[in-house]
Amino acid sequence: MSVMKRLSMIFKSKANKALDKMEDPRETLDYSYQRQLELLQKVRRGVADVATSRKRVELQVNGLEAQAKRLEDQGRKALSVGREDLAREALQRRSGLQTQMADLKVQHDNLQAEEEKLTTASQRLQAKVDSFRTKKETIKATYTAAEAQTRINEAFSGISEEMGDVGLAIQRAEDKTAQMQARAGAIDELLASGALDDYSGTRGDDIQAELDRMGGGMDVELELAKMKSELGQGPAPQGAIEQGQPPQQQAQPQQQSQQPQQGQTQQLRQPGEGA
């Protein structure tokens, strides 16, 4: 096979595939039905033309018959008055008209036969067109229903082009959301650990952190006092434990209260008893 033949075959195959993809069976059926209607119209127009010709021949034959009848009457009158020559001339003309009438009758018979043939063909074509129209509408309805069912199934299965785009958009949105959530969580962890500085915070945040550390130390002191009481190394102040204060802070107010009492006792002894 030559190169040109191969190129021609490749071009034709690709063109045929493109045409098959672009072709809509419903449009093709409508076009075929339109062509059949045009053909039927031409056949009907031919029947009308033949019928017109036949009618024209009939009129000519009728006119010739009338002329032949008039010539016959004229020949009779001429013969009755002794004009044999005129009667002979009238009969000769009548004979010529009869020849013309015979030819016209042959044409009339041919035209009538052609008219009958075209009429039969027109009726058959009309029946074929009616049958094709019914079949065409049935095929179009079936194709439309199948096309709609295919689109619905593709939409449900997610393989259609539109639904595929929607699915990809949803997947991209979910991926971006997960990425942003992971980034926000990582930044929170870095801020909490102190690896990053929070420029939006205030001094109150440092104070709160200091208070939190102090609270953690108090919890340790309370746990230590409980452990000592359990081991018998020292009594655990019940009030401090219940109030959540460390033992050292509870003991300091008692010492401060004893010092003012000693000062008051010395002041009372000085006036009466001396130093």
C-alpha cells in the first residue's frame, strides 16, 4: 500500500469518527423525513402536470369533434343545394380532423396511463412516508429516553463530566480544609511551647502564666504535706489542705499573731513591775 493511500485511509477513518461523534440520529431522521416529503411533493406535482396535459388533450379532442360535426352538417347542406364540390371539401376537412383526433386520443391514452402510474406511485410513497414518520418518532423518543437514562446513571455513578468536576472541587476543598486545620494546630502547639512569639498577646498573658506556675507549686506543697502526714513525719494542717493553701503560708499568720501578744504583755508589765 502506497503512502498516499494510507494517508487517505487515515484521513477518512478520522473524519468518519468525527462525523459519528457529531451526528445526532434525531436530526438525521428528521432530515431523511424532510427529503421524503420533498420527493412526495415532486411526485404529486408530476401527477398534476400529467393530469393537466391529459385535460388539455381532451379539450382539443372535443374541439376537433365539434369542428368535424360542423363540417359534416355543412357538407350535408351543400349537397342538399346541389353544391357537391363544397360538400366534398367539407368531408375532406372532416377527414383531416379525424386523423388529428385519432393522434390526440393516442396521446390522451398515454397520458392517462402515465397519470395512473404516477398516482399509484404517489399513494405508495405517501404510505411509506407515513410509516417512516411513525417509526422516526418512535426511534427519536426511544433515543431521547435512553440518552436521559444514560445521563442520570452517569450522574449517580459520578463518571459524568459535570459530576466529575464537582467531585474534584469537593476533594480539593476537603484537602485545603484539612491542610488549614493541621497548620492551625501546629501553630497553636508552637505558641504554647514558646517556639513562636505571640505578638497579639498582652502583659496579662505573662501574669496569668506566672499565676498558673504558682498554682502548680501550691499543689505540689499540698501533696508533700499529705505524704508527710501519712508517713508520720509531721501533722498535716487540715484547714490548709481543705482550703488549698500550703502549710508554710498557714503557719506564717500564726507566728505573726503571737508576736503582737508578746509585745502587749511587755507593755503591760512596764508601768507596774518595772523592767
